[in-house]
Amino acid sequence: MGLRDDILHEPISELALKPLLSVPVGMTVRRVVTAMRRRKMGSAVVMEDGANPVGFFNERLLMHMLVNETGTLDSPVDQVMSDELITLSVHDPIAKLIVTMQERKLRWICVTDDAGRAHSITGCKNLFEYLVDHFPRHVKVRPLRSIMAMEQREGA
Amino acid sequence: MKRRRRQPTPGEFVDPLSNYEAPDYADDFEQALCEETVDAIDFKPFLKVDESASVLDAMKVMAAENNACVVVVDSDDKPVGIFSERDVVQSVGDDAAELAKVPITDAMTRDPYTVYRTDSPAQVLNLMGSGGFRHVPVVNADGKLLGLIGTRRILRWLSGYFADVASA
């Protein structure tokens, strides 16, 4: 079994999962950003009635909102959030996470438990940590830096 | 106990690669991790601003190109910092209009780790996975900026090895 087989068969639960940051509908962008900063997270899931995810807000949406002035820090988050929330099951293979993040241009994906409830997030950071932890021996024994290839022929 | 190598007799040819074991890769993905170079991962186009830009200038450039990161370069085109969407979250205070007055040098991450275009994808992944970096500038032997590798570009390269897997 190689690394590719591991990625094809091991479930997302093998990655480090982080509890998601959920914020209620109606919370201001300012408070959401403060929560994201405090939790060191790049995204928040917007919940209705405390349990029903209706969208997400992330760093990119904040940047576009500020530059394009589509909202202010005092706007309700549900006015500027994205309602396209992609989820994967904790039992889906890691390969599906890679392909989904690539196709949907995402860095983070919401992970659902056995009951279909969104309970955590995982993404590129956790995927790269997994890959580094599972590097085969051939990768681990390589030198840290390559020998620089010459960009021009030597003279004479 | 330290093993002693047999001394060759004078005039005897000793093959310097006689102890070499060729890597036995389990699959083409493992081989690519070790033997491909950064060139296999797109590292262009990329965005850069100079040190005199403000945070808002950088955000406008990033938003116009829908990019997550901009490299801050000095007058020699060498990377001195990186400014990403994460830094936007950190920079936003009570008044968003203040962002036009904040110099990028106050908000960027200074002295980013860099890779050469001859480094392997495994080395880039090691840097990003162990260091928690989302973006790594690619430089030449003189340290001048050639490009930028980000998570999206790594994902595109990775997904090429899992093309038969259906997405959500």
C-alpha cells in the first residue's frame, strides 16, 4: 500500500478536525470577525435556530465586502454570507476531500457526523499535515534542500 | 560498532555507486512527490506590491484578481513579506476606512520562507504542512521572486492523481 492508496481509502476522520465556529443569523460582521480572530479561524458557519446551517462567511467574503463596499462591519452576516455550503461525511475518503476542494475552489469543508449534522471543519492545512505525517521513507530521507540548478551556462 | 570499509588495492576500480539502492516507489504519486520539481506545480501568475503600498491597496489588487495573497517585494524584486486574507482579518479594526492609512509593511508577515523551482513537491508540502503556511514564494538563486505556490495550486496538482474520484 502506498500513499495514494491511503488517500483513496482512509476516511476524513483520519485528518485533524477542528470544531466549527458557528454564528447565528443576524450577528454583525464585526462580531463574526472578532470571533474568527479569537478562534484563529478563517471561516464561520451561519446557523439558523442554533442547528440548521444556512451559509458561511470567510476571509475572502470579508475582503470583497470591504473593497467593493457591498456591506459594512455593522451589516448582519447573513446579508454578506455565501449560501453555498458544501459538506462531506466524516466517512468519505480523503481523496474525495481533495477533489471536492479543487473543483469547488475551497480551502475548508464542513464535515458532518453520522446523523448528518455539521460538527467540524477540515481543509488544506489538515490535509498537508496528514501528507507530511504519512510521507513514505523515500521522501523522508531526501535532503532538505535541493542543489540549485544553474540557470545559465557557465562561460568559457 | 563502526563498520570498516575494505581498502581497495592500488589500481583497483571501485564503483562509487556499488551500494546505491534505487528508490522503490509504491505508486506514481510517491514518485512524483520525490522526483518532480516545483515546475510541475503552477507558480504563475502571482500578485506583488512594493513596500510603499497600503493595506487597502493590497486588498484592492487581491480582490480584483480574486487572489488570496500578495507578495511584498523590495526594490530588487526580492520578497520581504506576504500579505494574505488572514492578515485582512487581523488588520480590520473598528473603522475599515483606516485600512487606507495602514502601511502594508505593518500588516504583512515578514521574511517568508521560500522555495527554489528545483525543490520537490514534497519539500513544498513539508514547508506548508509543518510550518502552517498557505503560500510560499518561489525564488531564483539570487533570491528574486519568480512566483508563488498556494494551497489552491497544490490542490490542483494533487487532484491530478485522483482524477477518477467523484467530488461531492
